[in-house]
Amino acid sequence: MAATAIGADERVARVGPLRRLLVKPELGSLIGAVVVFIFFASLSDVFRSAQGIANWLDPASTLGIMAVAVALLMIGGHFDLSAGVQTGTAGLASGLLTTYYGLDTWLALALSLAICLAIGFVNGYLVMRTGLPSFIITLGTFLMLQGLNLGITKLVTNTVQVNNFDKVAGYQILRRVLASTVTIAGAPFEIAILWWILVTIGGSYLLLRTRFGNWIFAVGGERNASTYVGVPVRRTTITLFMLTSTAAWFVGNTQITRLTSIQAQAGFGQELIYIVAAVIGGCLLTGGFGSAIGASVGALIFGMTSQGIVYAGWDADWFKFFLGAMLLLAVLANQVVRRYAEQTRR
Amino acid sequence: MTEPETAPLLEIRDIAKTFGSVISLYGISTTVRAGQVTCVLGDNGAGKSTFIKILSGVYQPDRGELFLDGKRLILPTPRAALDAGIATVYQDLAMVPLMAIWRNFFLGSEPTKGWGPWRRFDSETAKRTTRKEMLDMGIDIRDPDQPVGTLSGGERQSVAIARAVYFGARLLILDEPTSALGVKQAGVVLKYIVQARDRGLGVIFITHNPHHAYPVGDRFLLLNRGRSLGDFAKSEIPLPELTRLMAGGAELEQLAHELERTSVGQEMLEDIS
């Protein structure tokens, strides 16, 4: 770097390319993904075949869509523990409204979206209004939704699942949009993979190239400072919760369309996996730092590991161990990056 | 009294603010003129922060009025203050340490390009402008992508001031800009204050240090426990008197002794005289 004459501060010049690379939040997850791929690809031929790739991209896709939304929310400084059960709520609502109440499919989908948006709004509003940690607020809505999902499903169907979604009008169109497959190199790839890629691109664009994205970083990084410079903190936060709910709606309806039925407990426990993917992708638990692409790569690592263990012929129980170990590694790496980026000189 | 003939940019008349049973500010008045520095001095708990927050629209006063260019001014939000040309550089700088300099520089007022759904943050303009504005202040930041957290205190101060000036501030409020800094860095910030003043901005400089205030100030408002100890033009009050009013007799003498004993204090005393 050429020295510049005017008031050059020799200390500023020390920012080398390495440092700039280090503060890229998704770097760690990209390295991780390559390592995980090479590891399983060397253990199993199937893993690196077209069929294998289609198989591990499939779980990564729906998880990835959620992880991107959850990552944006985390960068904005909040958690949504209800995100997992909201996918269940969305699918159950669409299923019940059509198969049991005979509503038009599109109207049911719109209502299901409205329900999710309302949940997201309530989450965001309560967090902003009370100033309590979103962890507690959404833990509350998580438990409530879990109860509601089960309670209402049992009340209406007398079972714990909603079936026959393939009998509703317009199912074929839905199936084509949400659950069809595209054959590439002889292997069927789920259409959800395409949606996942689009959501990742959209999320990244939103985060890095729009005013709203700048506000997400700001409200998560330093809420008071954001208020002082005129960032609409409340609106930004509530919008993020509603975006997460929208993703849950999409994924929930993808699932019921794919399986033509949905369990009352669907999505339960997934909320932590979304957070794991976002953290592996470089999101700080404290907010203000992270990446949409990183979260997607986190989901990819999840997909590769969950399928790779099967292809490698290991017991599937090992999967959780690997996931946990990767989470720990990611958190430690993030900690270093944060200290690096935040270190202050007086 | 040798006040210049210009009309005051901002007039503060009889401001009061209470929080519950605590009177945080009572009966505060002063004026700020374009191209001048009004210093607000007071020890911890004097009400300086409340004073700033009223001027920047964070709090609304319970009593009293503000006049901008002779017109009544009401500031319901920080945004309204910014729109009126009042920019505040906070003690904690209102910056997000993990965000890049250029993102911080334009936070809340991001330039956009394109239209409709393609309206996006014009990052090229933002980066270019940040670099240029900082160069104008005599600092070459080189890499606007650096997180603000990696800058030194003085550099961050200068980013905040450059930001305020760029966004068309007519009145710059600086909240204790020198308090966290070393002597040398503090001197740099005092230079920025003079620079802003010479550009024709009105400056309100909040500090508890009369030795920082006196060299740059044109007007001095002294606060003590929420009340005004006086509002003086520079010609009306010499530095020893200002220091005495701020600290009170015995405390002042001790301070003077301490200052004489240390080399930093010597430097300071020399600077002042």
C-alpha cells in the first residue's frame, strides 16, 4: 500500500490483507465446508456421486432457508426459539384449513402466512416493548405454539397429524413449486435447493446492499448508537422477526406439500439447529456481526455431515457429536474474530 | 461585553427537566452563534448529559424553549434535531464498533441508488465520500472497510465530527470529546473543534475540563447540580475565575498544586498561558 502524505497515521497502515480476510464472517464456515466435503468424499464414493450430492443438499436446503432468516435476526441482535415450531404451525394451519375446513388452498396459504406474520409481529413487539431478552420472550411463544399445535390438531383431527394434503385442489401446482425435483446428471434434485439458493442471494443482498441491511448490523451491534443517528430500531427488529416467520411459513408448507401430511410436533427442536447453522456461519451470539452466506454454508455442513455419516457406514448417533464439536469450534473462532475487530486503541 | 453583531444560531431559554423527583436541569439559558464555540462546563452530575439530550431531541424539556434562527424549535425525536441541522457527537460516539467506517459514516442516512425494489445502498459513493471527508479532516483512513472498533479514540472522534459536518450540521454538539483521550489526542480533537468553528458552524462543546474549554471557547455556560452558575462571554471571565467557579476554592488550590507537580499539568498550564 502506498503511503499517503496527508496526516498519514502509520498505525492505520498495518491493516493487511490477512486482517481484512479474517473479519469476513463466512470465511470459517467455508473452510469448514471444504474440509467436511473432502473428509466424507474420501470415505465414500456415493457421497460424491450426483445422487449423493442430491441427497445431502436436500436436508441442507430447507434448513438453509431458515438459517438465512435466523442469521439476519441474530445479526440484528435477537433469537427466535419459536422459529422451529412455527414451521409446524404454518404446515398444520394450511393442512387443517384445507382438509378439515374445506377452505380454498390459496386462501388457506394466505391465512397460514397471516398467522405466521402475526406470531412474528408479537415476538418482535414484545421484545421491543418489554426490553426483555428475545431468548425468554420467544421461549414463551415457542412453548405456547408447541401446545397449540398439538392441542388444536388433536381437537380437530383426534390424531396428532394432518393427512391428505394431496387431495386438496391446486395441490399439483403447489407440488410443482415447492416439492418437485429436477434431474441433473441422472439424480433428482429437490426444487427447494433452488429456493434455498435464491433466499441466500436475497438475504445477502438485503444485508449488504440495502439501507435495511445497514440497520440490521447497527441495531444488533449497538442499539443506542442506532437510535441516536435515527435508525428506526423498533421497526427494524419487528421486521426481522416477521421475516423469520415468513421463512417458517415457506418451509412449513414445503414440508406438508412434500410429505402430503404433517405431524403436530413438526419443527420441534429445529430452532436450535437453525441457530447452530447461523453460528457456524459466523454469526455472533451477541449480534451485530455475521453473514447470510455463512449461515447457508452452515446448513450445507449440517446436510453433508448428516448424510455423510450414513454413507461412511457409521452409526447415525455420531452425527450430533460432530455437530456439537463444529459448533464449539465455530464459536471459539468467532470469539477471536470479534476481539480482533473490536479491539480498541486509545 | 463584546458580543458580535450576528443573531444567535440557537438560543436556549430557561430549560428545565425533571426525572421523577430528581431535578436534572433547572433554568438553563445560553446562546450559540455561527462560527463560535459555546462551552458547557460542569462536573459529573451537573446535568450536562441531560442538556445535550434535550438539544438533540432524545429528551423533551419540561419547561423552557429553544429558538433556531429566532424561530421556536421543537425536537420530538433525534431525527428532527438532525433535520434541523443539529448534530451531536456523543461521548460513546454513536458508532457501532463492529461495523466498517463507511457503514458507520452513513448510518441512518444511507445514500441510495436505483428505484423501487432495486433501490439499494450506494456503497461505492459511501466509501468514496467517507475517505474524502476524512482526508479533508487531515486523516487518511485508507481502508474504509476497517471496523470502527479498530480506530483509536481520536480517530473515532474525527469520524464522528466529519460525519456531522458532512450531513450539513449547522450546530455541532460535542459531548466530552476529550475526556477519554490522552493529552496529545485531546489536542487533535481541539483542533477539529476550531476547524468546525472556522467553517462557520456553531459548536457546543461539553466538557468538565476548563483547560480544554478556555482556549477554544467564546462563551461559557457553567452548570452545577442542574443549575446554572452563570453564562459568560470569554471577555467576562478569565481562566482562573472559570476554574475556580467550576471546582470551588479549596478543591481548586489542590488541583493547581497537583497540576504543577506533574509534567502533563505543566504542559497544560503552559498551553493555557
